[in-house]
Amino acid sequence: MMETRPWEWIDTVEGVAALARAVADEPVIGLDTESDSFHHYQEQVCLVQVSTRTKDYLIDPIAAKDLSTLAKPLEDPKREIVLHGSDYDIVCLKRDFAIQFTRIFDTVLAAQLLGYPATGLSALIERHFGVKVSKQHQRDEWYRRPLSESQIRYALTDTRYLLPLREILGAELVAAGRLAWAEEEFSLLTQREWTREPFNPEHFWKIRGVRDLGRREQGVLRELAVLRDGRSRAANRPPFKVIPDQTLTALAQAKPKNEGELKRVRGMSPLMLRRFGEEILVAVLRGLALPEGELPVASRGERRQGDPAANRRLEALKEWRRKKAESLKLDPGVLAPQSTLQALARSGIATPQELESITGVTRWRLREFGVEWVAVMNPVRGSAPAADTA
């Protein structure tokens, strides 16, 4: 059934405007995007897929450039936009085209709140429609044209099943009494914004293995990270494709002082040596020459400072979450994220009414579990704590 549906390729401003008119009377549409973050430093949306109940559309934003006319149908609160794993799609469309969202349905979040063991789109399609979907194009170079027939089939499949899938999951949420949970989470997703910061030298702390290095080696690694970012930006390639993280840390450990030593560093390819071997040696020397007072200093996290009472409350809440998630057949992180438990533990709340003052805790969780949280954090004196296991 799905393979015979009509579809249309759109690569002009006029075509985008025609699509906006075509979906004007549709109460619900499916939406997905493909970007090139795996291939470029400055990532961009390279393909937008739209599906109605009867037809599919592939929009080429690289050629069309202006998607402003599509904003109206996507922002209309009378229309529901169905996505799968909407977070990235929403922030990218906001960033590249200033498109806002007001009413969505996220199939992955719905599946998570229903306790599905596998919530990937391919798993959901196979479960409900008996169709096996290949994942081979997930990391394709979607900015290249023309797209292959296989890529087109993959892109169309990403939205063709969203509307019938939404009907199934929506009905299951109602039956489980969890639709209100999902609707609040959907509303929060529409508020997401692009938050990736421009490169800062201190971002080198995010490199795997950095905390296993000595301070002098960390200083070298910071200089190398600055070099890599400059090279990545100039070539418009992701940093990990210019110099992998593990090669950066190997360089910081080896601290090569000449070409011979550089060649022996694990991960250094002949191409890297030829392109920027000299720059690497200069960056290493800069790190080695840093005064002691300018070497990196790891920040001491909140966890290290600690509060014994808050830590006890947190452990009790974790035990509550484990048992509750098991009884509700939910993933513990879906039931109550770690950030929620930490906020509760730090608060020291003693009454359900006080829970309303905690920032970042969703209303549905307060309604469903607030009384239990207060009991867990404030066990009756002389009795076993609510989270204890006997």
C-alpha cells in the first residue's frame, strides 16, 4: 500500500508555496528532516519530508533556499505535526528557517511513555505494519545531489508511516491513561531552541580521556583542540573527521617534538602529517611552554561538594524510581529523569504543596507521583524509609 503512494520532489520557492496551500486543509501531517552534521562543520537541513494521508513530498531546501511559506501550516495550532524523535528536527528548522511549532505528536516519546522495549522508527514500523526498514542511509551525505532511488525510498519511509502510527500510539496512550503525560512532554519539545555554543578552548574538557591526563598534557590537548577547530572550520568538516579524539589524546600524551616522533603517534595518518604536521608540532610546543599558572584546572562539580542529607534523599528516590518503573513497565529514565530526582533531593521538600516551587519538574509527574516523592524523602521517624528493601 505504502509503495504505490504518489510523491513529489520540490526544489523551488514556488513549489514550497504550492505545498503549503496543498496541506492547508490537512488536520495532521507527518514531518522529518535530514541534515549533514556527520559531514560538515556548519551543518544544515538538507531535506525535509512531509506526508499527508494520501501523498508524500520531498523538499530540497538547498535548492529552494526559502521555506518561509511552509511556516504557516507548521505553526498553525489547529494542525498536528507528527514527528519521530522531534527534538533535533524542531531545533534545526528553527535555526535554519525560523519555523516555530505549537502542536506536535512525537511517536518515539509516545512509545517510551507506553513502555515499548524498542522505540526506533524502524522497530515501530516492523511491529505495527510488518515492514522491515533499512537503516543504511542514516549517515548519508544528504547534501549531495541527485539522491539515489534507495535514498528517496528511505526518506519517504521516514514519514509515510507516521500518521497511521500516530493513530495507534494515540489510542494506546488514551487506554493507558497517559495521554496527558505525553501532551505535556510534546508541548515542552516545541519550546526547544538551538543551544550549541560556538567553539571555546575550554570545550576540550569534553574530549574522551581528558581527565586521565596530567595537567601539562591537558594544556597540550587544549592547544591541539584549538588547532583542530580552526582546521575544521576552514574545511567545513566535522572536527572528528579532521583529527579523531583518540588521536588528539595520543598526541597530548606523546608530546612529539619533531616529525620522527610525530610519525610514531598512534592514529597519525600520512595525510594528517602532510596537511598539518608542522602545525601540530607548534601546538604541542605552545602547550609545553605554558606557565604553570595557565595550565587547565578541572572544575569541581556539585557532586563532589555534596550534601549528605540530599544524597540520602537522592538514593531513596532512585530506589523508588526503580520499583515504580518496574511496576509501570517503563524505563526508569522516562519515568523520572536523573535531573528531576536531583532537583527533588536538593529541595528537601516536606509537603506536596511545596513541590510546585521546584523548577523544571513537569506537572504530570507532580500530579502522579508528588505525594509518593514527599513520603520517600520524609520517612516517618521510627519506621523504615519508603525506599528501603527488606
